[in-house]
Amino acid sequence: MLKNRDKRKLTEKEEQAMNAEINQTRPCTISESIIQSCKEIKSMREGKTPKRSLEDLFTNIDKWSKEEK
């Protein structure tokens, strides 16, 4: 019984470490990201920011991948 509890504590510690790592790599939560995306779309529809196409996205992805190398 004691071994099972020790294993559980070990997994909880590992889980906490993983959560800490995720929080460091992710700048915001998923819900915050979705809210920000919705705000950007609303702004584009209202004409406050220029609309972006799928082609623009692919161009940016190519540009970012070259910058990382």
C-alpha cells in the first residue's frame, strides 16, 4: 500500500513539473488565444485592421521558418 502511495506522489510531482513546463512555453491559455482570435476577426470585419488571406498565412509561415534556421 505504501508503494502505491509513493508512486502516486511521484506521478503528481512529475505532473506538476510538466504543467510548469507547459506554462513556460505557452504564452497564454487556449481560451485566451481563442478570445484574441475572435477580437482580431471582429476588428477585420469592422475594417479597423486589414484582412489577411490564407496565402498571406502561408507566406508568413515560410518567412518564419526561414528565420528560425
